[in-house]
Amino acid sequence: MKLTVTVLGARGSVPVSGKAFSRYGGATTCVLFCADGQYLVLDAGTGLLSLPDAALKQDTLPLVLTHPHADHLLGLPLCPYAMKPGARLDIYTTTRDGLDGREQVRRMLSPPLWPVGTDQLPADIRFHELTGELRLGAVTVKVMEGDHPGGVSLLRLEADGKCCVFATDYTLTPENAPRFADFVHGCDLLLCDGQYCDDEWPERSAFGHSSWGYVARFARGAGVRRLRIVHHDPFRTDEELDRAAEKLRGTGFDYDFAKEGEVICL
């Protein structure tokens, strides 16, 4: 079975544009997982607007949302798949602050913030509660609650003996690292939040994100084979990320910063 992970968006907080952000991209978080032609989308940042044709041709497309912060939903209003008559978009998310997935999305896709609601889009959009374990065809999705303001779902995707863990918007600390190590055990690819450098993190530790230096040290200790840092700070330029990535690659492991458009084969 062929398994691929495509980074459609790796930026955090807000989308950015310009020459300084061309190599790592400016689209906010969205990842496409494919298991032998079956597609699964993780988060609905502006990277969702770049869904490939093969995914758009699916009759049914699952979308798993880690949490409802705006940068992870900004792609939904103009999602190309949602504009397809006869298509079915299944959205899975966890109830937050007493709001189920439908109500979370409605907060953004309704006046005065947006004139068109999900019930007015051509596709059939259905909402499902994200539980501890979800089976989607050949893919098993396991869920762990992470530390982030308002909460976040960390996702472990398994198919054909391979595993990818998606941990965006997660505050990784020495206190929660042992539990997370159990969650990532044996994974082939870890996509993990690393918005800040080690020097920045102490002043921003309450913001809900991690430092890439600590994430890399954790990954080595946990035996993670491949690591891609995601949720890049919107002010972090290509040159700054290049310098940080050089240090990660210098560890001798397949550790790097995710680039928009990157395809990783598992």
C-alpha cells in the first residue's frame, strides 16, 4: 500500500505572503494523508484551497479538525471540495466549550463574518464527533487530548503498518512528554508544532505552542524516525527557517521544517 503525507499548509496563526515566505509557504495548517488512493484531510487552514485534483475527485472526503481556532478553519469558506455538487464532506471534530463541530464552524461561516453557511454550499457537509479512535477505510485515527488554550486533538494515523502523528498547536513540556512519547511510539513520521525557538519559548510558554529545539530533543529520545516541524510563526522568514533547519539536519536524523507542497512517502 502506498502511503503519502502532503503538507498543504505549514504556517501558524495567520496566512502570510511575499518573497520572504516563498520556500516554506504562507498557507495555514492543512495536511493531506493518502493511503493507496484514499484521502484524509487534517485541519482546514488556507492550505485547503490547494487540494489536488485526485482528492477533489473523491465522492467522499473526510476532514479531521484538531481544534476550531480561526487559522485552522480559514480554508473552509472557499474549500474547492465543498463547492462540488454531489460530493460529501465528512467533518470530524471534538466538542469544545459546549459547541459541537457544526456550531464551531457556524461561528465562522455565518453573518456578519461570512455570508454563506455550510448548509448553502453545493456539497453535502456532515459533522461527526471525534472520539478516541476512528476508523476511516484502511486508516485508523487515534486521538489524544493535548495542551493548548481551548484544547486540541493530537492525531495518530495508522495504515498498513505505518504511522504518522500530527501534533499541531501543542505545548510539549517535560511534564507531558512521557504521555506523548507513548502516543508517538513507533511512528514513522511526526508532524509537530515548533512555532518558537528555545530563546523565545519562556516568554511565550502560555501561548499554546512548542519550541522546535525541545521537540527535536524529544523526538530523538522517543525514537522518532522522521520529524517535520509545523505551525511556523507568521513572522519567521525563509532565511530564518533555513538557519534553524540546518541545525536540525545537523543532528544526523531526518529532521526538518515542513515546506508547503512537500510530499513525504511512508
